[in-house]
Amino acid sequence: MKGKFHWVSLLALALSLPLSTFAAEIGLHGGTAAVDITPQEWPLTLRGSFFPKPAKSARDPLHVRALAFENGKGRAVIVIVDLLGISREVLDSAKKRAAETTGWRADQMLIAATHTHSAPSSRAEGSAAQVAFGKRLVDGMVEAIEKAVGSLQPAQVGFGSGQVPDEVFNRRWYLQDGTMPLNPFGEIDKVKMNPNRNHIVKPAGPTDPEVCIVDLRTRKMKPLGLLANYSLHYVGAINLGERQASADYFGEFARIMPWRLRAMSTDNFVAMLSNGTSGDINNIDFHGKRAPRQPFEQCRIVAAKVADASWRASKGIADYRSDAPVKMLERVVPLEWRRPSKALVRRSKEILAMSSEEQAKLPRLATNYAHRVLSQEKREGKADCLVQAIRIGDQAIVSFPFETFVETGLEIKKKSPFKHTFVIELANGSYGYLPTPKHHELGGYETWLGTSKVQKDGSDLLTRNLLEMLNELHQAR
């Protein structure tokens, strides 16, 4: 009889407690990690230009940063890496290892590159220094996921956005009649990337100035982690003297943000900045209003503005949820590789057989694209493009394994059923540029065969899949 009374009393006590007592145990949990992957062996070739040059040092550290979210059976870990891009093979290897050690499935992991142009390749091949960095990279991604998952604690999350319109510029321009140069294929495009500013007429597309944030806090409202998103290409440094590896403005943002949130001494706080849809957006003021900068100065300026906007967004969050649902979906969408015509293949072979004097008379980058055309001809099968959609409460995040045009991101934000939505590009692979069909008609660098590698309506197909996934997440309970 005493035993019966004991269990009845416990049940009555449990029913009398507020739901928040149990939310602290079964509600949202969050974890964070930051792992330094700065190369330890040099020289390394930085892959952010048509004419790569070796670097012998790092100006600032490269990192893998991660935020993990869990609520009940729902899990998602978002990983941002200070690299130009990461191949699907490298990512799959890291995810497989992390899944084995954490118990989290690979389809609960999003890994994206920031697109800094001052970083080595992700592949562990080539020189001894590159092989060493490739191994350090994979080990770092695995460690970051393990630490983020291993540090999960009761948490709450809020969502906000701000604006930084004065640092984003559409880089594709219509030009004055008669001023468009020949492209590498000997043809005339309708628009040009980064043209002579004396010839510009109007930009060929919009920008997206929004800075979106996911603000993760402890149950006592201490800053735990912050994920921001901004649709801007790398900023870069003036190439004076020796080149150096750098995390660009993404790394500067991560170092500044703890001061904005007064989290300098907070255990495990991690801030990270993901790249939005910036395939046609950069930081060049084509009207020439900007004063000259010292090396890396503009990185610091842009990072400070994005950090300020993120701070204002966090101050505007009225509701942090400790019960935010977490759910993640992914699909593999096969896209056809673009194929060069027989005439273009023949012409490319002729170009590469020319003397250097003959090649010098060709349009700029003709030899580069002759190599790319022949490489594209050899591609087999299809591009198995992995796209993901994540729900964290009222926030939705989707990903593309491409440098994605801003129009695509704006369309997804407009059509999403969620109150807050943003896009992370160069996630789960790196397949080049993804222009919209309209921009394929206009031509320009981002549409050239070898820069753009998949079918011309690929952006429409991937967008359609992601919107279907967002609607599925929105309807799920």
C-alpha cells in the first residue's frame, strides 16, 4: 500500500509541475565547436584565380565551425569551413567518419564552404603540403561535428534579420554599344562581369542586402552560438608582395561577433558566417566612390558592418524558443552535364596546339577555356546534386552545391512558407556556377561552358525540389 501511494504521489507531483520543468530536459539542445585547420606545411597553392600562385604563410587562421541542434528525434548540424569550395568526395568521407563516431546520420549534416579565395584546395593530393592540409581538413570537419554534438546542452533559439545594402553590388553589367569584348570562345556576350566602369550602363540583376541570423542561447540567455548569412562573394585583399592564406571577411566576422554579443569569456561560444546566393554579387563599387584600401582592410570593414547588422538583429528578437522543432530533409537531384559541340572540341584542341605567340593573339582566357571544354567533354554520368532543407522552429535553411545567383535566393525567400528563410551556397559539394535560364541567354563569365557545368535549367529544377521540401517541413508536426 505504501508503494502504491508512493507512485501515485509522484504522478500527482509531476502533473502539478509546469511544462517548462520538462522542457529543460526534452526541449531544444544546442552544441558548438570551432577547430583550427590553418595549414602547417608550406608552400600551398591558393585556388582562387585563373593563375594560382603559391603562398608560404597565413595572414589569419582558417577554421571549421559547427552548430548542432537537437530536439527529440530531430537533428541538424551546420558546418561552415573557411575554404573556396569542398568536393563532394571529401565531404562524404568526413560525414561518414563523423556518423560512425557520433551516431548522427550523414543526412543530418550540412557542410558548406565560405568561398574565401585565399585558401588551398580541399583535396589531399599533389604536393606533400597539400596532402597534409587535405588530411587536416577532413580531420577538422570530423572533430568539429564530434565536439558540437558532444557539447549539446539545453538551449533556446531566436531568429532575426538586418540589412547591409552598401556592400553588395551586382557584378554583371550591360555595356555601351560597341564596348563588349570577345569572350574566350570568340563570341559577343550581352553582359560582362566586372567590366571597364567607363563602359557600364546598368546592372543585369538585383542584390540581396539581408543579413539573416540564427541566435542560439543557453536557457539562462547566455550567448551560445550564432549563424549569420549574407549574399556576398569573397572580398579579398590587394595582391601586394607575397600572397597569404586568409579566411577573408568570414573569419573577421567570427572574431568580431563575440565582442558584439559580449560573449568574449563565454564558454564554447561560436559565431560563423555562411555565404548566401552570391554567384553574381561582389564587393566592387563600380561607381568608384570608395577610397583606396590597405591589404585586408576592406575585409575588416565588411565584417564589422555585417557584425553590426547581426547585433541589431539579435537585439530585435522578441521570442526565444526552447521548444523549437528541428527537422532536416535532403534529396539527390541528378542534373545533366553540359556537353560541348564537336566544333567547340575541335577548336579547343586547335588552340592548345598553337604556339604561345599564336595563343597571345586570341581573346583573353581562350587557352584556359580550351582546357575546360576538353575536361567537360570527358565527364561521365550525371551530376548528383545534393540539396538540403532544415527547419529550426520558424527558421528554414536550404542549400545548393553551387555558386548560386541572387535571383534564385530571392525567389526561394519569397515563395517559402516559413517566416524566416535563407540559402547557404556551396554546401555538400562544389559544381561551379548556377545561372538562371535568363542569365544563360545573356551570357557572361558565369555562363561559359566550364564555369557553368550543368544543364541550363538546373537552377529551376533545384529550386522546385527545395520548395517542395520546404512545404513538407512546414506541414510536418
